[in-house]
Amino acid sequence: MTDGSADVATDTLTDPKYYEVVEATWPPASKRRLGPVTLREGQGAGSRVSAASVEGTATEAEITVAEQAMRAMGQSCLFMIGDGQAELDAQLAARGYAIKDPVNLWTCPVSLLTQVEIPRVTTFALWSPLEIQREIWIAGGIGMERQAVMERVSGPKAALLGRYDDKPAGAGFVAVHDGVAMVHALEILPHQRRRGMGVWMMRQAGFWAAEVGAHEMAVLCTKANTGANKLYASLGMTCCGQYHYRHLPTGE
């Protein structure tokens, strides 16, 4: 894709309920309404908790005010473009906003992940995270700001730990909202990759989700992460939606 006013994506997230699942299982530090715009304070934890969203339509003046508010929070100008928001997408593109991180949504019934028994002492689900899980996240770029997001989740949640050959292999996070379990921050150590750990950790998330009464599993993955997209497809998950962000490049 190229940036500019002609670059208007048509990606959609097919069911609005997933917006609520994402926010409940990976919540911002705070949020507030400013006209039709919802502002989110991410405290350095990435796009998912920092992006503003628009309900209905926003005038150019309302977008300008939202931009000022985002800058006042020390954040870049960033909007999430959801289902049916082609007009907003074009509006932001015309203002110089570039597409950032198109994302795929993968889902499946929890039961699909619990049909295969996990080898003994391969995976665990616990709360709070062990120090080794925090170290794995940090090594993968999931620093304390993103780990603070996990702490904010108020519903059922667990930290996933994967082991291979009696050594730590990966860490992840899973939480539930309205019967849907969503996995975040799944990270496998580089020297432990291509050993099936991602599969076992997703299955562990499934077994844990079943124990707490969830019926559906979901995970978000950037389209650029081909390895992770292949993993979710290999598990039989369905790519049932997409969304993307628009950000104003520095200096605009």
C-alpha cells in the first residue's frame, strides 16, 4: 500500500462485539469522550490502547480538537478505523494520515483447541506472571508498559508459560470478556521457535478458557506477521475480520 488520499483501505472487523472484547482484555489506562471521538490514554503501551476512535462522523474541526488532545497527552495522532468507516478512512488520508499495522482477527470455538492433550509439563496457565515470563516478554519487546495493561484487566485472566526440553520457551496472556477468550502478547524465545510451542500455548489458552466458561477463542495479529498468521490458520482458526490504524507522521 502507498500512503495518501487515494490509499483508502476497506478492511472491516465483521462483528462489533470484538471491539468490546479487545478493550476489556487489553484496556487503556483511561478513556474519555470528546464529541464523537473517544480518546484513549495508552501510557506507552502501543497502538491498541492509545488509538482514538470515532462514533458516527467527525467534522474537520472535531478531528483537529482530538489531535490537540492526543498531543497534550504526549501521544501521537492515531485513529483506529473500524467496520463501515470508509468515510473516516478517506477523511484521515486526506489530512495526511498513513495506514499503520493492518490487523487480522482470528477466531475459533474453544473446543477446537482442546481436542489434543498437551504433553506433560509443556505449558502452564497461572496468575500472577512469574519473573521468567516477564523476562521473555521484555526480550520480545513487551515491556513493563504493556505488562501494566495485563494488570489492569478486571475479568478472568492468565499468564501462559511454555517449556521445551525442560527450559522456558514462551510467554503469553489470555483474558475473557463476554464468553470470548482473547490471547495477547504471545512471545516465543528465538532459540525455541519452530518447535511447535506456539501451538501448545494456544491449546493451553483453550483449556484454560474452557475451565472459566469461555466458548470462543480470538487473537489479533498484524498482517505482516506471516509466521503467526500461519500458526493460527494451522490450528483451524478462521480469519473473520480485519481493521487498521491511521497515524499522522511526525512533523505533520
